[in-house]
Amino acid sequence: MYQFFPKPVDQAERNIDPQPETGPLARRLSRRAKGGIAAVSLGVLALVGIKGFGGQEAKADAPPIPTVTVSAPLQRSIVEWDDYVGRFEASQSVEIRPRVSGQLQAIHFRDGDIVQKGQLLFTIDQRPFLASLNEARARAASAQTQLALARSELARASRLVDDDAVSQEEVDTLRAAARSAEAGVAAANAVIRQRALDVEFTQVRAPVTGRISDRRVDIGNLVSANESMLTTVLALDPIYFSFDGSEALYLKSLREKQAGKAPDQQAEIRLQDEAGYSWKGRVDFTDNAINPGSGTMRGRAVVSNPDYFLAPGMFGNMRLSAAGTRDALLIPDAAVQTDQTRKVVYVVGKDGSVAVRPVEIGPLVNGLRSVRSGLGANDKVVISGVQFAQPGSKVATRPGKVVPPAQAGPAASFSAPAASQATLATR
């Protein structure tokens, strides 16, 4: 047999309403009530833990002040340059053509030689021209004889005119004949000089000093006066460097001349395989009009080329001194920030607050960015930790030093927005 024993009743159940609601819903509400009581208890405990003995709430620790590296700009004298691209051209280019027709007899040079002005290059058969010269000399001798006879007859007639043995009309006729004979002698002498020139032209000589091209006609061929191309000679010392500059650079040069700031336009040129600008020259010509198609102005520099190393057609980069030597402030290029359409740098005041300075920047100089305006020589520029510098915020600073990237380590190259480039001035 089974026996039933009454369930023990604890103290909490004794305090329950003697007529509680029964059923599943009542049991679920009871469990939720217990959970709410537990949550309230935990919240009270948390509030008690947050409260201190003084009754004040505990505050979170403030973030540390960021630290940035600052330095005054580097002060140096620099020379700004404008960059141009161009090619070398011969200072003189001559096409060698014969001035008389005939058979080519001899060639007196090797293809590609350096020839001197007046050097014999080609010889054309002289025999026909020598024969013509001898004929002209014979005609001149005949004209000289006729002149002598005319003068003799005029002298006799002049003596007889006083005795009325010869009329004045005959004397005038003899005088005209003598003058005609004099003109005949002069014409004959002119023909002699012409024939002598033809003989001289059978020897084709170099009109300028320079490098000669290859022969275009071989020995034995007939050449035509002023038509047949024999070869070409290019004068290479000095040599020209022809370049095109933009209208903006041309206007800049004009403004500097008006202000009296433009120095003598010294040019420095480097070839494709050269790292430095080893060729020196000067600008001696600027064209009289801007090319309407390209919007550029053509210019020319004269470069000394004593060893004929430079050849026409070579490509080169030229830099032209923009405005002479000037003092500039240099800072790392990474310290320059872009704020919409302007360039700015961050400077730190004596109280540690960060301020923004709009600046006008120039070209790179040995890896450092030159600043034309907007920055003072004693300003403390943020050169490292720029990302932590916010306008109006406080920062801690540590001293730094502006050095070119070549001394501090490798750095990327940046293109200059204003002048093409700049170098430190040599004193």
C-alpha cells in the first residue's frame, strides 16, 4: 500500500496570500516576477559599486595628448629652373651642289669626315672650261688690238683737223670707234673672269667647317649645275638646341623682364643617358609669334660643341634659370597637406595649440619642398605625426630637424606644381 505524506511548507510559502491564483499562467507570471526582482537587485549592486564613499560618480581616464615632431624650416638660397624639352640642330646646314655641269673626276674626302672651310671636296672635269677660258683670253687680245688701232687713228685725225685736212665729222666717228673698242676690251675681260670662275667652280670646296655626310654621286657621273646633290655639310660648333615653351612660361619670362628680375638666360642641358646637366649654353633667339596650333613659343639656345659629340636630332632636357638666386624656406614634402584647392601646413604655437597656415609652394629642392609665402622662418612646422595634428587641438611636441631625403633615407619624387625644379645656389 502507498502512503501519502504532506509536503513541507517553507517560511516563504507561509507568507503567500492564502487564496493565490492557480493555473499555468499564474506559474509563468510568478517566474517572471522572480526574474525582475533579481535584475533589480543586480542594478542596485552595480549602482552601489559605482558610487564612492563621497557619493561621487567615478570618471573614465582622459586620452593622452598626442605627440608630434616639429622643426623650423630650413633656410637656403636656391635657383629655380623652368624645364623644356627639345632637340639639337646644326647651326648651319649646307647642301653641296655643283655650280657648273660636267663629269665628276675626283672625291677628296671620306664619308662622315670633319671638313674645314675651304677644303677641296669634289673635282669636275676642267678641260672644257679651260678651253673656254683660253678662247675668252684670245678674244680679249683681239679686242685689245682693235682698241689700239682705234686710238691711233683718232690721234692722227685729231692732228689733221686743225689743218682742215680732216673734217670734224670724221674725228667724231673715230672717237666713237675708239670708245667702242674700249667697251669691247672690257667685255672680253669680263668673259675671261667668267670663264675663270667656271674653272674655279670645277673644284667644289666646303663652305663651312663641320661634319660632312656621304657622297651622293660617284666618280664618272655627269652632274648638272645647281641641280645635282653631291653631299651635305653641317656646322656643329656651336650647335643649336631648339625647344618649345608654353605660353604661360613665355608670359612669366616677359613679366620678370618687366620687373627687372630676369637674369641672363643661361641654359643647362642633359642628354637621355645623363643624370646631370653637363652641357651649358645661352638662349639667343625667341620666335616672333606663338604657334596658334600648339600654343607654344619656339626658342633656341647656343651650345659649345668643340669635340662634335653632340649631333643634330639628339633629344635633350633643358632647364632655364627662372629668376636667378633667391632665399627660400624648405620643409619635407610630406608636411604639406591639401585642403580642397589650397596647400596648407600645420604649425604649433607656444601653448601647444595647432594652427593651419595656407602656403604657396615651389619646386622640390634636393627632395625638400620650397615654400614661397605663408610661412615664417621661426614657425614650428609639424614634420612628423601630421595625422595627429588637428586645428585648434593641443599636442605635445618633440624637436626635429629638416634634412634632405638623401641624408635621411630614400624618398619618393614629386613633381613641382610651379617651377619645374630648383637647386641649391652655389656661393
